[in-house]
Amino acid sequence: MKAAVIRAFGAPDVIRVEDIATPTPGPGQVLVKVLAAGVNRLDHYVRLGQINPNLQFPHVLGSDAAGEVAALGAGVTRFKVGERVIAMPAYPMNPEHAAIRPATAAPSYAIPGAHVPGVYAQYALVPEAWLLRDTTGLPVEQAAALPVPLLIAVRAVQIVGEVKRGDRVLVHAGASSTGIMSIQIAQALGARVATTVRRESSARIARSLGAELVIDATKDDVNAALAQWTEGRGVDVAIDNLGGETLARTLDAVRPMGIVVAMGFMAGVNVTFDVRNFFFGQKQLRGTLIADIEDFAAQFDAIRAGRIKPVIDSVLPLGEAARAHERIAHNQAQGSLVLLPWGT
């Protein structure tokens, strides 16, 4: 089969399409014909060696896949060959840990593409327990854009951020794949949303999703704009997918006893802030990863109804995986990038 692999860490041009062996499903496994694979910023960090420096080469990148069942391993009963499916982008590798919730707390939790071979390939193995029947009604390239961005947003906004009706919520990077999903999840919960962007085309995307306040972070004082929007109270919840100095300023933007959810480091991995403002304000800083398979399935009604939808930046053939990574590396992507392993 064709797969996009890396044999060393480095720039996007280390990604090469090669012929590798097609895997055979073992007991409890499903062989998925990958019709579309989502490209995430996480893949960019994996390629650079910033996530798992002990990765074994050659390595197949990618964690988000939508496709159809190609073959079944022994004991698989929930799926039939030919059914459309979406894979969970991370899960416990040990079946004995399958019931642990959140799954991210399982000792064997791992991310395909980051810790084990991924899905930038024509076929991928997925345990039956971590596969969902695709009833979204979306074209396959849109379905492949869901897993990581949506599951990050659901856990960050709904579960960890505890957003509720009437809350005023800040979502950074509103035209990023996670920002797009976070805006929609917050609105679905009845919140009012402010977001930051860095260009007018991104602002148009954020407004089209219903963001009430769109702040150009390159021109405007973000915290001053938020203070005016909240009549000086500060936002109730902030979703920070940037880190660095931005996270420090975000802590200043939330109200006393407000919540900041951190789940990214595009702006830097080191954060310095005045701890007095933090503890006198009784503010909460919470980390998050991705939601569970049940949380994913619970969004399918909203997806079918059009209340949750991905925004696609580009759909590219597998042979242009390096180009997709270039767009991420240079912060050019507005929405999700998707690869097609079987053609153009």
C-alpha cells in the first residue's frame, strides 16, 4: 500500500510516499481502507520530534481517518465489510484499559501517528472498540476533518471548561481547526463567543460561525476589547490553544474564579505570569487532551443537523502531504487540511 512516511525528524520535506506492507487485522482488529486522512498541528510537532523523540523509523504519520471497512480480524462482530467508519484518533493500546474514563488516563493511552503507526496510508488497523460507524452524512473528506479538532473542542469547552448557557467565552485562533470547533461547541451550549484572529480572511470565517466579537490580535488590544465586551467583568471561560505569552495574558482576561483551559503551545511552551493575580482572583488553569468515544458519538446528531461542521482549508492527494505540513508550519491553514490516499 501507499503511505506517507518519515525516516527522520525535520522539515516538511522529510515526508515521502512509499510502498509498505498492507497490515493484516489480528483478533479484535478492523482493517480500514482510509479514504481520507485529516492533518493536524500535532502531526507537525511529531514530524519535528517534539512529541515522541524515541519514534521508530520509518514511521507513518497521522491520527484522523475516515473510510470503509476492508477486512475483519477474528472475533469482530460490530462491523461489516464495506461500512463507512471513523476511527478514534487516540485510545488505550491495552484492551484491559478500554473501560477507563477518561481514556486519556489509561496507562497504555497512545496516539496513532505519534506513538504507533498512523493513518497517512491507504489502509490502517483500528481496534474494533475504537471505531465508530460513520452516520454523520458528511462527505468522507469532511468526516476525516472531525476527530482531533472536535474531540479537543468538546473536552476543552464542555467537559473541562464547564461552559454553560449565558457564559461569555474566549476562543483563541478562531479560524484554526480547533478554534472553529470550539466556537461551535460553545454556541451549541448557549454561550456567547469572542475570538482572536490574525487576518481578515480568518475573521470572516469566525463571523460566519457566529462569533459575537472578533478581535484582530495583530492590531487590537485583546484584553481591552474583552473588558469592554464584558463590561469590565472578564470572560467566564477562555480556551487557549496558543500557550506562551498569550496564555499569561489570557489569565488576566478571565474574571475572578474564571476558568482557562490550556491545550496548545503554538505561541510557546514556556509561560510566566503574576501568581498574585492568579490566586487572589481564585482563577483556575486546567489542562486538557481529547474527549472519549462516547462524547464523539454524542455529537453526531448535531453534525447531521448542520450545527457542527468542519471548515476545510485544502483537500490534497497523499503525495502532497509535505505541502499540507508546509501550510501548517507557516500558519497558513484556515480550517482543516485533508489527504486523499487513493487519488486526487
